[in-house]
Amino acid sequence: MLGALTDIFHSEKGLAALVLIIAATVLCTLGHMTIADWTDFAKWTFAVYVGGKTIQGGVSAIAAARVTPASSHQTTSTNNLGGVS
């Protein structure tokens, strides 16, 4: 659990989300934002953060995957009529 929390400080997205949550907390404390608004803001901030991490992970996995070149010999396949194409 502690590792996940420290990962937030090493990520630009995590730091931005943390700063936004702190700013919203200050606005809520000063009475410029209701608790319901703060809750909605925190949910959206978390959802965007998680979505961004998911997309980043997917793109990284795709970029890391090696594409194997097509083989130099062609294989024959049969068509629906039983012939060889």
C-alpha cells in the first residue's frame, strides 16, 4: 500500500491529481465549494487519473510487443470448394 502511495509522487499525473484534490479541499474548507461538489470533484479526478494510467499501461504494452515478420515461405490454404488457392 505504501508503495502505491509513493508512486503517486513519482508521476506527473499523480502530482497534478494530488494538487487538485488539495486545492478542492482548501476551497471546501473556505466555504467556496460544498462537500457534495468536493466528492464529485474527487471522484472525477480519481477516474481521470486511473483512466490515464490504464491507457498509458496499454500503450506501453503495445509498444513493447515485438512484431514478428512474416515468414519467407508461403503456405497454401484450401478454399471452401476443396481446392488449393
